[in-house]
Amino acid sequence: MTTIEDVARLARVSTSTVSYALSGKRPISAATRRRIEQAVAELGYVPHAGAKALASARSEVIGLMVPLRAGIDVTVIMQFAGGVVTRAREHAHDVLLLTQDDLEGLERVTDGSMVDALVVMDVEADDARVPILRRSRQPAVLIGLPRNSAGLSCIDLDFESAGRLAAQELARLGHREIALVGAPPEVVERHTSYADRVVRGFTTAAEEEGVLARTVSCPVTPPEISEVVDRLLAEAPGTTGIFVHNERALPHVLTRLREHRRQVPRDVSVISLSPEDVALSQQVPLTSIDLPAATIGGIAVDMVMSRLEGDYPAETRLIAPVMTSRGSTAAPRTRR
């Protein structure tokens, strides 16, 4: 007996695309529809009414997987989630927030029918979820970039280029000792993809520019942040440029610099990697590399819907970083 899988194979599309074409539930391109119709005619496929209804059934729900792990900034996560929810509604889908941090939970989701597709966040370099997502029947898009992304679609800011851009800008201004105040230790120890890539870009560019660079992971409690800044200034008193990639620590870093009588930008230049509203809300408006969280969330939904509705190959999209100057950087005083 000819099956829908036979039709999909001959037409070179997914079974869900065949289902959409037969049910008329979603728009299919004219070229793809023609291939499916030709395959149906050639194979003499006649779907059973009950099977057809089952095949075309969808939950109209996208799963957003955000494991609530130590060190994540929920405020920033919600900006990504807002972008996902807004764009999902434009595709007539709801969003189910999945916060479990265990592989069994992911397998239950991918084995069931509660969601049509998945958007996955907090991606690690060697993420244990990747093999499960590769064999999942639901399409998935990762907001992040694992070390091996073969067969998966990914979207993210180009964090490595962001780190490079910050180091290059500080070097261009004449700073010879610079520092990256980075993600919390828990995030760094998990080798969360974005944290690794920022460090790699920052240190590589500093070496190329002949600049002395330090990188420190930074916790998020005020006493620990003060300790990090104190240690940095004690061990590297010549530091005149700081790149902060830690939204929760950012205001406390600025406060501690002021307590050390380091005025921004007269004594120390500061660049942040953060959502625009975070950079603008500080005690000094910061020159920043914007993290367009809502935009990335929306693109992730577009990508996963494209894979759900048609036979689209896996792809990786990295958004180029853009720096906006707001006066928190300047040439070091000794060089003025």
C-alpha cells in the first residue's frame, strides 16, 4: 500500500509538507505543490480519511525551551521570549514555555504531540540536547551555536565578532591594557556558547592589536562584583578600557569604578554588550554593542515555521554586531 511517506520521498519533501498540500491547511509554493500532485498521481496515493485527518492535525503551539539554570539573566531571556511570542502569534501559533533542564523532559516533548516545533535557548558548545533534536520529528531552531551544528538551524548574534569589535575599538582609541568582565562563573563553566565566543573574539583581537587583555568571569551579587573589580584594578592598575558582557553585573561594575575614583570615560572607557535599554539605563549612558534579543526571537520563529511548512534545509544565521557610541569611551588620559 502506498503511504504518505512514499509520496514525500518521491516529491523530495517532508511528510508534513505533503500533509499540508493535501489538507490545504497551510500555503505551499506552487512548484512544491506540483511535485506533490505529480507524485500522488504517479503512485496512485489515496489517503484514508482518518489517516489524513491525523496527519494534518497540529497543536498550533511552538515550544520555547529555556532551562532555568544558574547564572542566566531572566530579564534578558524574557526579551527573547517576547520576540518569540509576538512572531508566533503572527503565524497563528501559541508558545509553550518549557523550563526543564533534563534530557528525559526533552525526549517526552519530542516524542509527544504537544508542540509542532521547538525554539531552544541557552545552548552550550557541546550541548547534550543536540542528538535528541537531530532525531526529533519536530523541527527545531537553536538560539545559539553549538560546536557541531550539522543538521540543525541556528540563529544568534555573532558574539565572536562582537568580542573582536570591542577589543578593536578600545585599541583604536589608544588603550593598551583592557579587560573583559564576562558572564557568571556558572555560565562559563558550562561552556555556554555565547560566553565562549565573546572571550575568543576579544582575546584574539587584542593579541592581533598588540594589546594586553584580561578576561574575568563575574558573579552577579554586589559584594562579589565589587571583589572582581577590586582584584582587576589591583592586579592590572593600568587598565583603561573595560568591556562588560554581564547585564546584571553592569550597574555594580560602574558603581565600584566610581568608588575607586575611576570616572567614565575620563579615567576608564566602558563598552557593554547588552540590550539597548540596559545600556541606556545606566548611571552613564554606555557605548554598547546591542543584543537584539526580540529580533533574534522573531527570526527564530520564522526559521522554524519555514522548516515546519516546507522542505527547507538547515541553516545558520549570525547577526553582525553593531556598536553605538554614547560617550562612555575616549582615548586614555596619558595619550591625550
